[in-house]
Amino acid sequence: MRRLRQVTKIVREQGAKQLGVRLLTAATRRLGAEGEDLPVRLDDVRKADVEARKPVVIPPIPQDGRLVVNWVTTPPSKGSGGHTTMFRLIRHLESLGHECRLYLYDTFGNTVADVEPGIRAAFPFFKGSIHDVTDGMADAHAVFATAWITAYPAFNDPCAGKRFYLVQDYEPWFYPSGGLYALAENTYRMGMHGFTAGRFLADKVRDEHGMPADYFDFGCDADRYKLGDDERDGIVFYARRKAPRRAFELGVLALEIFAEKHPDLKIHVYGEKIGDLGPQFLDHGLVTPDDLNAIYNRCFAGLSLSMTNVSLVPHEMLAAGCIPVVNDAHFNRVVLDNDHVRYATPTPHSLARALSEVVTTPDFGAVARAAASSVEGRSWDTAGHELEKVLRRELAT
């Protein structure tokens, strides 16, 4: 029934021709041919004159100050760091009495009925309603795009509300220079107000695209990630083969070099299943936050690579006394801003060397305690407070 609803929805929204294209693409993939579905609807791109400036219409704010915020997002999934951060911000706004609605942007034909149970299960605290953005959005005080593909429907929809953009990475970097790179980059020219994950992104979109932006510092879920008294037996690697920006291949090569030098230590791998790499490797796959905290507390060091904006992982590792080894890059240093992070040139030998230096550190217990102390007080509430402050200021102008 779900497949039938998908087919019906694709035909209704995009026509029978597009359904044929999708079926042909699926067939060529099974035969081993190249082919990728466009992640954004072509009609949404055609409608968006990104240089046109529409009048900003903001409904009156009621006397009690409660705001209505529309969030345009791809269907959230359990384990997605970007969606987790979005829902942390939503949770804070809802705790202050503001109304938040989700408007799903899905190009695979799923209906709200298909995905809503999974969203409610993964984010049970969310109180708001869930809709399909293709049905149109109701008026709001603020409308948030949350990824480049969602910026197009947020820009095009005629509903009232000042447009904002939750920018958690510089998404053009997800693609080689070409059409998708340009389509992603164009969203920073839509006249929205950015709210970015860390200072680096705010500086970049302001300096390169003239996009007004504020930023929030990364928080840390101290209720989940904390220092324990476990005996440490190895290192850990955040592995995301399906996300090229996480440099999976580079990480595996570094781990193989490390394993040759430290055959007595275990190498814990999580994020997604990667298969058998040798007797030292423990492949945990996708894990819960509680299980992940236990893994961190068993490890001296954690390898967390990011070729674009940094992930949430290094701060979580620090909270558990696990020292992050990160590829040396300006954006990583600016966002992390922590003396306990180890930076290394992104070569297999340099990364392996940095991991070796951590695991051979004398009195590692003291190092772990200092690392955990360095992120104490980094609450996600701070990001939520910053968001509400930005909304109050921008909606009053």
C-alpha cells in the first residue's frame, strides 16, 4: 500500500512521464549503470527567481508573544544529526509556548501518513502538526528552510512569514562543481536570514553571498554523554560511507595503519555497518546515544573526519573523555574551539600518528577528566535562547 501511495503521489505531482523516468533509473541501477534522482523538484527550481525580492508579510504578533513557526524539512529520520539539531531548537521554542509546524518536502512519493509514525517515535517530545509542503503552508510569523532543497519550496510558497534558513553545513560542497553545486549555492541568494551551526558558516554566507546571518554554538547533550569509569581498550571511528564529506576511505586507511602499530587495541566503528575489516575491528553499526556513550567511554581516542562543517561527534566524544582526532581545517578549528581536540593533516599516516599519540599519553585518566570538563555547561538550551532572540529581533523590524 505504501508503494501504491508513492506511485499515485508521483503521478499526481510530477506526471506519468516522471514516474517512467524513475522506473528506468531504478532499472539501470540494478544493471549497474550510473544514475541519481534529482533531490529537488524541477518545477520548484523553475519557479524560483532567486534575485526577485518579495514583500515580507509578517502577521501581527499576539499580546502573549507566542510565535508560529513553519519548518520545511525533508522527512526526519532517527540518527540524523541535522534533524536532531533542528528538533532541539524546536523543542526549546515549544517549551516557551511557541507553535511549531513541520512541512515535509519529499521527492520519493511518501505521504505524511507513511512517515509521521516514524517521526513521532524518533522525536516523541514534538507537539506540533505535520503536513505536506506541496499542499501549501498556512501563514506563520517565521518560515524556516532547513536544507538547500527545502529552500526552494520555502521561497516559492505564498504564505505569510519572514523567511529564515537553518544552515548546518555549506551544502554546495556536497557536490562536484556543476549544476547541483550551483542550485545549492543559489539558495543563499534568496534573501533569507541565516541561522547557522557555528561561526564559520555565518561568516561564509555573509562574506560570499551577502546573506544576513546569526549563528549558534554547538551544544552537548550532557544527559547522554558523560565521563564514566570504564576501562578503555581502544579507539573509535565515526564511519559514514554514504556521506562523502565524512571521508570514509581516508579514515579506514588511517585505521589500518594504526592497527599495525597497536595490535593489542580494539577499533570500534559505528555510524553504519561496514563489514569485516579484521579481528581488531568491532562493527557496531547504527547505535543509540546511550550505547554510543558506552563506546566512547571504552576508547582513548575517536577519529571524526569532516571535509565540510564539523559534525556533532567531537563534542560528544569530549564529554565522555574520549579525545577527538579531527582533520585539520579552518572550519573545524573555528567551530570546535577546544584545546583538547587533536588536529592532523588529512593523510592516513598523519591521522594514524595522532591516534597513536593519544593512546600512548601518560596518565590518560587526567586527560579524560580535563576533556570532559572542557564541555561542561555546553547546553543546547543556549542555542535555543539564541534562536528566540534572533526571531524576536528580526520579526520586530
